Amino acid sequence: MPITLGDIPQQPRDEAFALTADFKADNHPNKVSLSAGVYRDGDSKPWVLSSVREAKRILHETTDLDHEYLPIQGLDSFLDAAKDLILGKEAAATANAVSLQTISGTGANHVGAAFLGQKLQPKNVFISDPTWSNHHLVWTVGAPNVTQRKYPYYDFSNHTLDFDGMMSTLEAEAEENDVVILHACSHNPTGADPSREQWQSLARLFKQKKLFAFFDSAYQGFATGDVEADGWAVRHFQQTLFGECSAEENPSSAPPGMCIAQSFAKNFGLYGERVGAFHLILPRQTQADGAKSELLRLVRAEISNPPLFGARIVQTVLSDAKLRAMWENDLRVMSSRITKMRSLLRQAIEEDPNSGDWSRLESQIGMFTFTGLSENQVLRLREVHHIYLMNNGRISLSGVNEGNVKYIAEAFNEVSRQ
Ligand SMILES: Cc1ncc(COP(=O)(O)O)c(C=O)c1O
């Protein structure tokens, strides 16, 4: 029997995008969106960063800018700035790295999965449990030959990172060349990150077992307001695994490589412009040309070459000292509002003496918190209170503001009593 397209079973709607659409369609005056991973200001409005506004003004006034195709790898000056930002200037200059511009962080995750699936051919990719809602799909589509495994990440009863579970699983089950996805900072969805000491133990394990670290960096600067602090784990891994390899000392004892999927959606507020980069770091410089040629082939087949406008904005901001300082201030504006909302929401919830301990709101970091609310409670929040969050209980703190925090807290307490 020939296959007919009419027989394709219908896939479920993507949860994150479906919630955004349902929220838009809801006419209730008190509705609140805590689902979308996008920054909102104190009036729940999208915010264009002042540094981005200024960069756009400069670009607008630069009359000789054309709209020609970029090379396949993207805008070189943007890629240099992106690599400096994530690795630090010094390491960026010496690392054996190949960098490509991508369709935001998702595109970088996809290019990485497709490339590694074809060329490294790991037996397994280990993904944190829980994780960003798209990681599994990206690997299913991009690298169907690689088995997806979950590593424990979150202690659901104590609302903390399950570091022992994570370490012992990787120690016992991961094999040489296996890929492990790590969230560089602001783990999505839990908001629980390893401490620096814990990152150090992980880096030692990756080196000893020759595992491939795949860093997903979607929130650099957004978590703490400090790009150096938020880039620390990536930089520590690069130094521990490959620092000495830049001098070609003993590359054969190093893991097969590491990579970074870098998004500029959140930290520049450039969600719809789709600005990102993929950086592959290899033990030997001599390996870079072959790997780069394969990555370029992949990109050529999929998008030919990446879009220009957003990359120009990021490059303009990062290459100008005044604009960069402005941007770093923008990061502090966003991250400090989120931190403040964490405290306000905790206080408002705990005003009810039966609410229990919500200290996790303040100990977790970045845009998201795992509330621990059950799926039934999440559904009740949506149906009765018109508050939208992911079914797994994840909330984005950016949807909280001084005007709605009491309403949200009372609703959380109400559904917790059910
Ligand atoms: C962990 C993580 N990775 C990657 C992304 C990709 O985002 P984008 O494709 O918009 O850059 C996100 C966005 O929410 C994320 O949370």
C-alpha cells in the first residue's frame, strides 16, 4: 500500500506555544501568563533593551549598509564577539574552536545534534531530567541514531539539585564519547544550578571518562546580571578539558571535544530575530578544518546562510565600549527585577501560615522556578484563576509584577489546599 499523507497521525500541539495562544485568547481581566520564557517589564510588556535601541539607531544611520548574503558561517565579526563573550577573550584567542552563526539557540542545538549524530556517532546523549521542553525533540529530529537517556537532575521532594544522582548516573552509565547536555546557567525548568565546586567535580568526571560536554547557554548575563559569572561553568570546562591542549601537549588524553549552543534571545531581548552561535572546541587545531567543512555543509543544506539583522545588532553592542556598558546595565535591570519578584512572590505566598516553605523561590536562579504544583493544580490555576503555567509546574518569574503578585499568591495557595 502506498503511503498517503492523509494517514499521518496528528501530533499534540507544542505545549509552550499552545499556552501562549490560549493565554492570548483568554479575555479574563486578571489573566496572568507565567508560561512563556520571555522577559516582561513591570507592566507585563515586552522590553526592548536600551542598548539594542541605540544599536538600531546607529545601524539605521549607517547609510552604506547593504543586504547581501552572509557567508555560510555567518557574520565573522559577530562570531568573534560571541566567542569572546562565552569563553572570555584570552581563551577565545587560543581555543581550537570552530564557530558558526545559527538560528538562535534552537538552531545551535539542532546543528550540534545533527553534526555529532553524524560525525561523533555517540552511543548515547544524556539529557537532564527535567529539561527544556525542546531538547528531546531536537535530538529526535537531528540525530535519530543516538539513544536518548535521562540523568537525574532535580530532587523533587526537597526542591534542590540532585547532584549525587546526576554524578552517580553519569559515572556508572555514560561511556566514552557519549554526549551530555548541560545547561550553562539558569537551568530550564528548575532554576537550580550546580555550585562552582560541583561544576569542578563534573569537569573532572568528563575528563576522566572522555565525555562530550554539550553546553546549552541561553541565559548568559540574564541569571545574575554578570556575564562573567554566568559563563563560569563553560569557561571552567574549556580550561579543564582543553586548556593545555591549545599548546598541543597531550590532546589524546582529552575528551573528543565540547560545544556550546549560544542564544542571544533572552540576554538581548532579540527573541524573534533568531540570533545564535554554535562553537565546537576540539583538542587539536589540526582537526578544526575537517569539522568546519562538515558543519558548513550542514548549514548550506538547511539554511544556506544565516540572517543578518540581529547579528549586526549584537555585534554593534559588543564591539563598542559605551554600548556594551549600556547592555550590561540592561542585564542588571532584567535580572534584578526577576530577583525582586522572587522575593515578593515568596513573601506573598507565605503570608498564608499554611502555605509551607517557598524558600526555593529565592534559592533558585534565572527566569524559571519549579513550583512543585501538580498537573491538576496547574489545570485548576488555568481554569479557575486564568493563570497559565507549564503542566510540569514551571513558572516564568517574568510574568510576575507588583500589580499581580498578590493575586498569583492567593491562587497558588487556593489550589494547594485542594
Ligand atoms: C535551555 C534553553 N535552550 C535553548 C533555548 C532556545 O531559545 P532560542 O531558540 O529562542 O534561542 C531556550 C529557550 O527557551 C532554553 O530555555
